[in-house]
Amino acid sequence: MMKSALWFRFFPAQFLGATRALGAQDAGVLMIIASEIHLRDGAIANDPKRLARLCGMTKAALIKSLDRLCEAGHLTDEGDFLTCSMISKEIAHRTENSEKASENVRKRWGKSNENNRPSIRGTEVEKKEAAQAASISTVADTFKGEGSAPADAGRSSPLVEFELDYEPCALDLDNVPGHILEAPDPVESDDLPDEDFDEDFEDERRGVRNVA
């Protein structure tokens, strides 16, 4: 049984209509007994002596009042316990509200946990990073005992390695255009030495030799 609340709903029009056929004494006993049942979580011990002291009346008068209230359906005598229909309805209402509040809390927590879950994309990125780390670790293990692993281990090189297999072919002169093989025309210039200059230079050299 759930813990009782400090208060319960009271509808004056409903109470006055339900107790119209009762006297003031019985209506007062009903209100006191109903409040005690609420504080005791829906049921109280059927102890006329104690209840008489609670209501400020004699035991005999209380027993008569309880009989009238039970006959009218406001109270229920369950042998060792007394219950009240008005309080039973209030407890049922309070229990329903408490269950709804608990369900709303569970739903809010469920949405919060769902929002805090890692996204599928984030999980895929983590898997790729883990695979790349494992690849680098494998390459590093391969280079153990042979020096440190290369700095670019685990990364693919952007360059494609290949071996040159090239031999220069022989020059085919038969297929070369004729104007390329022709000798260039001689250059005519006054700055170049001529044959007369060579003979004069030779004569001067001979004269110097004879003088010596």
C-alpha cells in the first residue's frame, strides 16, 4: 500500500448530497472517521472504544452512529477493520496519478538515453580509426628487429613506384628530312682572318727570327 498523502480532495456539494439524510452528529463522525482512515492508508482498526475517544462521544453512541453510516454505505465494516468509500476512491485516484507520473519519468529517461547514444556515423568513424590504428600496429610489428618502422608506415604513398625499361633506338638517317642533314652556308664576315693575313703574319714571324 502506498504512503498516504497529507491531504485529499474534498467536494462539498458531493459530501452534502451524500449526507443529506444524516444528522449532524453522524455527518461529523463520518468526517472524523474518513480523515483517520486516510491517515492510516485506507483502513483503521474497528475499535469502538478508541474511536469514541477520537470523536468525543460515548462508546454506545459511537456504535449506533457507525451502524447508521455502514447502513448508508459511507463506511464498510470488514470485521477487524473499517473502510470508507470516499477515501477508497481518493486512494485509487492518487495511485493512478502516481503510476502515470512514474511512466512519464521512464519515458523521459528513455528519450534522454536515446539522445545520448552515439550516432551510427560516429560509430563507423570509430571503427575506421580503430582499423587504421591496427594496420599501423601491424606494419610496426613487421619492422621490429630491422630498425624503426618508416615514418609513413600504414599510409599509402601517393606516388606509384615503377622501373624504367627504356633503351634508346638507333638513329634512322634515311627517314631524316634532307634540309636537316645539309651543311650550313659559310658565314661571310669582315672580322674573320683571310689567307693574306696568315701569310703576312708568317713573314713577320720569320723576320723576328732572323733578327734574333
